[in-house]
Amino acid sequence: MVRYQRQYPHAPISRSSTYIATLSKIPEGGIFANSSIVFIQGNNKLCASSPMLQVPLCATSPSKRKTGYTVTVVVPLATIVLVTLACVAAIARAKRSQEKRLLNQPFKQFKNFSYEDLFKATGGFPSTSLVGSGGLGFVYRGQILSEPYTIAIKVFRLDQFGAPKNFRAECDALRSIRHRNLIRVISSCSTIDTKGDEFKALILEYMDNGNLDSWLHPKGYNHSPKTALSLGSRITIAVDIAAALEYLHNQCTPPLVHCDLKPSNVLLNDEMVACLSDFGLAKFLYSDSSTTFSDSSSIVGPRGSVGYIAPEYGMGCKISVESDVYSYGVILLEMITGKHPTDEMFKDSMNLHKFVEAALPQKIGDVCDPRLNTYDEFQGENHEMVQEQHFVIQLAQVGLKCSEASPKDRPTMETVYAELVTTKEKYQCSHLTK
């Protein structure tokens, strides 16, 4: 056994860091690795890095103390900061989710707004708050003080024939359907105004970019958009409308026919997503024989808007999904040409369908909307110009098939939607590779 007994004058042992720093550290390797053969008892000026007989432990070096400080102070502080940020993010996400749920809930789950609520929301229904109008009502922009979003208030003109029935029909349709490309209803109001007259209104999601008609024909609107719709935007809007109709025709039970498709009933939100609106003429196609015939499939007079009404309606045919397909085809052709189906140039036997059909495929540039960004490109011969023209021709061909005079010659909306989705994907891919 090795005895290492270097004796030092006895002195009180100080716990101060200065004294501890003067202690000699016992080597860790070699013979000192075996504590059974090393005897150092009584050497108080020696220290070891690990417990060894009765020798005190060496003090932690400044670098280790700094590391210890980092671990004990900085890490908990960073943890607190991260937890706080996570909480803030969770609260913000929950708030956004709550607002989204509010917009997606059926209006029967909302409180019934009073006439006074809507009067205050619009500032008294002034003309400056008016964003749309029709034969059976007016649409105002409003802001409910207790709600975090702008709303659209559709007030029905109950003095007009059919307006009360239109209100009930729209309520029935909107409470039964939910889709990304359909207008969202927030609530309804059926009460008495300050004059004692009956008052009925629908509270709807407000669409920042107005309707498609205002983009295709800006001259007829006071607040026209600053830029024209690009070809890509028109393709996307066409897909959105087709998605809504495919849902109404094939995924609703029973199927629902819109019956009044036209650009002014296609609304665009702040992201230019298209949504169908105005379901006052919509009809469910009940297959149950107990359902009243007049409420499900019969026609009393023209159903829809001139220029977009399917020709079979003029012969007294029943309401069908094919009539929506026809109206959709007319909208597609209007989006390409920028011309109303009732334009003064269409007379005698000429109509929008024949106008486009005669131009395919070589002269499609001659009938395109002059405001279409790619119109001038059709005059050239390079690859990119040919590509743009190709996509316009595809849209025109779909529009022509949908607007065939005979219902049996029209494709289903399921087929149309699938074809346009493919067109949109190819268009996007062609522009990503440029």
C-alpha cells in the first residue's frame, strides 16, 4: 500500500471559493485510480473529482459554473418563452376556428336578428350601403357590432309578387346545403319594421369582390374592377361553378336545381373563389310520388333569366338538372367572349352558341373578350401563344356541349367538372414550367 502523507500545518478549513481554489487535485489515472492502495487521510489540502476516502471534492471550475447557470436559468427561461408563444398561437388558432365555425353553422343555430339590429348594421339601409338589387329584393353591406365580420343583408321586396315564396324557398334550400362554392347563410330575419310593415331578410356572408357580371361587363357598374380577369382566373372560376353544380345535382338528397344561373348570381370572395347565390327559384327534385308536383318539377311560366333559360322550358318541360347545365354552358361562352347572350348583335337565328361555334378553332381569337389578357397573343405563332389559345378552345368546346339545344345531348355536371379540373391542372403546369 502506498502512503501519501504529506503533512501541512493544521488550520481551520474555509468554505470560501478562494481557499478551495488552492487545493491540489489528486490525479485520476494511474495508481490513484485504485483507492484501496492509496492512503491520503489527513491531507486536507488535497481534493478529488469524485468521493475518495475523506478528501473533499474539488470546486467546480468557472466554465462548469457558467454551464450550470445556463442550464438552471436560460433553459427554464427559454421554456417559458416557448410555452407562452405556443399559448398565443393556440388562442389565435382557436379564434380563427371559432369565426370559421360561425360562418359554417346553419342559421337556425344563430340568434334571430331584429329589424333594429339590421337597421343599425347598415346605417338605416341607405343607397350608399347598397351592393346589389333585383326584382325581388335589395342587398346591403352591413356590420353587426357584436360580430367580427362584414355581412350582406338581402332584404326582400314583399310588395312584389312571389317575394314571400322566394324567401321561403331560399331558406329551405340554404338550410339543406353546405359547400365551399355556395354562399354561406348566417341568419334570417322575419319581423315587423318600424312602420308596422312585414320585413323579411337573409343575413349572408359578404363577398368582397362582387359578382362575376361586374368583372365581365364593368361598364354597367359604378365600381368596376381595376384589372381584367386573366385566362387562369376564368378557368378557376369555371371550375368553382362546376364544383357547386356537381354538388347540387349529385351529392344533395334530393338533387337541387338552381334554376337561375347567371354571372350576377356568381359571387367572388376576397380570394376570388366563386360561390353560387340566390336560391329563390331553386327546386328539389323529389322522387317521392307523395310530393306535390308543382313544388318539385313543374314549370309555371319562364324559370330563370332571359338568355340563360334552357330552350325546353319554353315548351313546358319539367325542371331538370339539364337546364342548369345549359345555363352553365352559356356562362362559359360569355366568360370567353365577354358578350351577353342578349347582346343586340344576336338576332334572327344568331345566338351566342352559334357565334362561338362558327369561330372554332382557327378564328377563336376573333370572338374572344378584348379584355382577356391573352387576346393579343392569339395573333402570334410562338409556342406560348398556341398554348394559351388551346386552353381557350377547350373552354369553348365545353361551353358548346353544355349549351346544346337538346337536353339529351348535354353532358352531366360530373363529366364537365372532371374535364375542367383536368384543364385547370394542365394550365397551371404549363405556367409553372415557363
